[in-house]
Amino acid sequence: MIRWEAKGEMTNTRRDFLRALGIGAAGLFLSQRVFGRERAKGKKPNVLFIAVDDLRPQLGCFGHEQMISPNLDRLAADGVIFSRCYCQVPVCGASRASLLTGVRPTRKRFVGYNTWAEKDLPGALSLPQHFRNNGYHTISNSKIFHHHNDLVDSWSEAPWYPRGDGNWRNYLTEQNKAIAGRNKGAGPAYECADVEDSAYFDGMTANKVISDLRRLKETDKPFFLTAGFLKPHLPFNAPKKYWDLYKRDEIDMADNPFAPKDAPAAALHNWGELRSYHGIPPKGRLSDEAARTLVHGYYACVSYTDAQVGRVLDELERLELADDTIVILWGDHGWNLREHGLWCKHCNFDTSLRAPLMIRAPGIKGGLESRALTEFVDIYPSLCELCGLELPGHLDGLSFVPLLTKPDLPWKNTVFSRYFNGDSIRTDRYLYSEWKRNGNVYARMLYDHEVDPGENVNIAERPEAAAIVKELKERMGKGWKAALPKGRL
């Protein structure tokens, strides 16, 4: 385990690991070098921790030129993006609980959307709690944990949430409010209202974060300030001006709106989350027009949230806090926009497991991309290392700090995700999944990303893939520690 000693020097384990990777002496003290001025003043760097619900890596900075995401692209240009980062669980509650505790899921821990970290892992030392214990002022704004009152001791202030009237879906038009009332809150799957940004929750959240920054500017403590943006989570509600950014007929649509050839039934689902909304048929496919409207709404919501992130970043600059603040942004999992005939998350395809991660840190060269395989459990140890905090012994991740300066370093050979009975591993070339019941495999998938990046043909049962399946199955069985770079443990 990487640990910081009291004097700020690294243990032999950490030193040997970096030497094994060929990092020079200057790299051994990356966080001291990056934040030397702040440490000389006796103050640690601040952290602005931005979570975006259901954000898939469909942004300009990830190569999707049609997306209008100038502020996220700006953050990426000033920092490092991890283009092959994977969540541990493709559903909100479990993904966030795992990320914020730094612990991997099991079949009995961090399973579904309604996960409470404090119930699944009693006594957990969360990431913000660890920062609070080390002198940081920690603030939770909107959706950070799935339940805003989960592990409340993590925060220096009572968690803030923008649900003024309890209407978490945040419908603004009278018609949609009425529909939602008749359907126990589930109105239409989208809304396009001609309103100001602050009329919807994410605009309110940006206002709150900006207000917090102004307060925190006047304090002596370093801060761990969070911003939890709800869009592009369903329903796709965003001000009209963001819908107007896109020409409906030119919106990209999935080129594989069908189940992969030979995919097992266990890999697919009926996208029940979307079907709970008014106007969505209880079974069967959506019409092409309805699908286009939903994709349009998703795009609008991404651009809306992008604008709110931009407002926060602008304020950070205006207050002259940017040079002393680490900014990290992540989406809690991927999302399907009709790929494989699916919507929502809740599956073991790359579209649900891969999610955006980007980080900007003072002293780190911007505009870099790392294709190293990384995971959400790596965020906890990475922020600790950047801020000079000792790493708790319970963590299951690996700090990616060395990748911030050398993004092409040899790194993990496998990352691990799971959803209910399905376990998945992603290697440099393959994504392999298997589903077990009573210890027996009853379904499996294998996709070769070198020839099939869209995961359209499952080759797990083909004779020519038998040796690959055997190797990947063994790698899955050895677990995450065996996947770490040589010299890590």
C-alpha cells in the first residue's frame, strides 16, 4: 500500500514501485513539487470535486465533435483526461458508494441504485471524511452520495440539496406537473421549457457552489467542495436554449440499434428506468422519431450541465483560487443511447461501464490524454496523494498520479466491473463478462475491441476464442491485485 510518512516522504514501497516504472528522481516527489508553494505556506491544495449524473464520455474532448461542451473541453485542455476509465458498478448508488469509499463491490455490497454506503459498509472512512479529518472544510452540494444524508459525518456542513418542493424530476410546465402528479412523479421523459438556467436544479447547484467559493475564499482552511450535477439523468429537462444548440435532423444516432449477434439474454434488459416515464411504451422498441427526441434531449442536458460547470470554473478563476485548487470531474457511469437496442445503464457493455474522468492540478501540464486502464476506485488514493494525505489501509484502488506527467506509463493490465450476477473485466484489447448462479457460469460475452469496438458480435462461444476465454477467466479469478503494474505490491 502506498503511504505517506509524517514528514511527507514516501515509503520504500512507493519508491520501489516508481523506480520499477522507470520514473526519475524528480518524479518521486510529484505532489511536493506541484504544491511546494502551498506547503511552504502550510496550506494544502483545495479540491473542487464535480460529479455528473449519467454522463457518458460523449464530449468534444473525447472526440465527439458534434457535442457542444466547451467548458468541459476547456477543463480537459488544462488537465489530463483518462479515456479508458471504468466504473465499478453501472448504476448510480452503488457506483458512488464504491468511489467515495474506495472499496470494490461484491455480490452483497454496493449492488443496486438505492445503495447506502453506511449500510453496506458500516464504519466506512469516506473520501470526504478523510479530508475532513485532515483539516479540510468539506461541503456536499446536490447529488454526491446517492442519498444526500448518507455518511453525513463526511461533511463539515449539512448536505445541501436543491429539491425545494420534493419534485426531484424538476418539471416546470404546468402540463408536465399535472402528468407527473397523476403518475406518481413520472411525467414525460423530457422537457423543453423557455426558462433561465437557475429554474432547473443544476443552475441552482451552480449558484450554491459559487456562493460557497466566495465564502471559502475568506477562510484559512483548505476546502473539499463538491458539485453534484443531475443532468443528463432522466428526465431530459433543460432550458430551451440548449435544445436549440442542436439541429434535430443532424443529431448522431447509434449505428447499432440491435442486440449483438449471439449476445446472451443475461446481457440485455428492458430499460425499465426509461419505461417508467409517461409516453414510453411498456415493451417493444421506440419509434425512430421518439429515439431522436430522446437523444436530442440528452445532448441538450449535457450542454446545460456544461454551462453550469463553466460558471463554476469562471468563478474559481475570478476569485484567484484556480492556482491552488485541484479540479476533478467524473460521470458516475456510462449510458446507452440506443446502442444494442438499449437505453439507460444497468448492463455490462462498454457503453455502460466506461465513463469520463478528467483532472486539472496546479503544476501539471494540460492537454494530455492517458489511455491507461483506470477505475473509479483509483480516485480516492489519487486525491490523497496529490494533497499529501496518508492513504487509509482499506483502499482497493491505485493512485494514478504518475500518469498525470507520464500518461503512457505501463499500468494496470485489467480493470474490474460488475452488475448483479455479471462480472466484467476490460483488458487492453478485450471486454469479457460472465454471469454466475450458485457458482456456475450460465452466460458469457467476449468482445474484441481491436476489430469490434462497437461490441456487435459476441465471440465467447466460438471455438477459435476458447484460449482467450480461458486466459481471461483465469485473470478474472486472480482478481484486481494481480492486475497491478509490476512492483506495486
